[in-house]
Amino acid sequence: MRRIVSGCVCSMILLSSMLMVAPSTAFAQTAPPVSDAQVVPVDPSASPAAGSLDLDTVVISGRYPGPGLWKVRSGERTLWILGTQNPLPKRLDWDSANVERRVAAAQEVLMPPTVDMDADVGFFRGLTLLPSLFKARKDPEGKRLSDVLPAAQYARWQVLKQRYIGGDRGIEEWRPVFAALELYNKAITRSGMTQDPMVSDAVRKAAKRSKVKITTPTLKIKIANAKAALREFSSEALNDQDCFRRTMDRIEGDLGT
């Protein structure tokens, strides 16, 4: 039997021959070491040589061969695991030929699992819930971020907010977890990256071209009374300061990498 599984941020892709996509596998490659013969010391204080010409910066780009694949065997069955990374540069150009060949040879592609929230409400009924949904983002006691965050955290927030969000005053009334999510999304976009599942999309397209079965495990959660659930969530106290701090840590320390 052959299969495949594909995924993104916290996910995996399986190909059964099978192909699977696993989380946290980076696309980055290590550059080959430079020999001593290639290194030419330059004295920054030296004057340009006569007749030399300053050229504009040249950007050299290439296609990335990743992501890599793990191969797992059990008897005559083979499972390929494809790792993904999120976020990625918007203009990342990766060579998917190897993955596409594995997909074409598989019997099934297993995509990352999803969650289906079923509130059993129609479109117009759903519109009436929007005010409650937006209200759920705010602190239930009407406090602002400056009231609930330690002074040091709030000072860091002010710097990052100004850099990536701007002068939005309304977000100061949000709960830390929602403010952190908004800050993260804005920072990712401003840094030239994307959270779009480009690897999973490529696997899905390859499977459709080769007429390979695609399976997406789905967990369905039934919400009997959506309005009551939103009301309960709005009044619930959340200990989300640690999430807020970790989000700022990642933005300050990881975006460059």
C-alpha cells in the first residue's frame, strides 16, 4: 500500500507508498565553507584603487531544494514524511520536483488534521454574533494593556506596536493573547514573510495532477449555543501574560533569523 500526508506549521505530510508532512523542519541550507584561499582581507581605511568603479549591490538568488523527506518502512509498506516550516519568505522559490515525484508514485496523501467548529447557525444568524465575537477580544473588566501587563512588558509592547502596528488605540483594550496575535501577524507581514501553506499547497496540486487520493483528518466540534459560549468566554479570566511575553521574545529575537 502507498500513501502521503502533507502539512504546515504544526503538521506533517504523509505519503503512502505514504508521504507525510512533519512540523518544524526548516528549509535553510548551510552554505559551503569558504577556504582561506578565497578570503581576501580588505583595509576599510584604504583608498579605492585608481580606475576602480563602484557597482550597485547585486542580489544573488537561487532555488531551494528542500524540504527534506523521511522514509519509514513496515514490511512492504513505505511512508514518506515531509517536514514543513512556518512562516516562510514570501518570495521563496523552492524546487519541489523531488516531492512531486514522490506524490505521483504514492497511493494516498494524508494532509494535516483540521478542526471544524460547527455552531449550527445560518449566515444571517452568524452576523448577529459578530458584536459578541469582537467583544470577546476585550478584557472582561474593561482594563487596558497598561493595567494588566508588568511595566517592563508594556514598555516592550509600546516599541513593537509602534514599529509594526502603528497608532491603533483600540488594540490597547484587547486581552494580551489577542494583542500578541495581532502583533505577530503584522510583524510577519512587515518582515516580508508569509504564513500561507505554500508547501502543502504544492503537495495538494501535485496529488490532483497525478489523481492521487487526498485525505484530511478532521475533528468536528459541535457548539450547541454559540451566543452562550461567547458570553462565557468573554467573562473568563485568561492567564495569557506568558504567551504575550513569549510572542514578543520571538518577534525581537527570531525575525532576523
